[in-house]
Amino acid sequence: MARGVLIAESLRADANLDRLDLCVDRIWRSDAGVYAGRVFRYPRGDLAGRAAAADHGRAVGVPEEQLDWPA
């Protein structure tokens, strides 16, 4: 089983990864913040939406240098 962070620029919000042999700790996208049990979707350029996703990342222990995706 693979374990780690999935970086998925084009992953749909409703994508189902259950059939893959993966243990995903986090998924990163530039227009969404996806965490275990929580998804933040916002249009590109929405600074408030991006800030909410980054704030949640901080609250669950994501290092600051991993919260620098484009707005």
C-alpha cells in the first residue's frame, strides 16, 4: 500500500479513491484544500476561500511551507 500526499491538479471533488491501494494523508489542489474528512472548494482568486482552507490546514498541523499554494 502506498501512503503519502496526493497532488492532484485535476482531481474532481467527487473523485472516488476507495478502489486504489492508497493511504492518502492529504490531497493538494490549487483551487481546493482537501484534508481527511474535510474539503474546501473555492474559485481561483477567492482569497477568503483559500484562507479558510489554509487556516484549517494550520489547525490540523500542516506545516506552513505546505500551505503556500497559489490563490
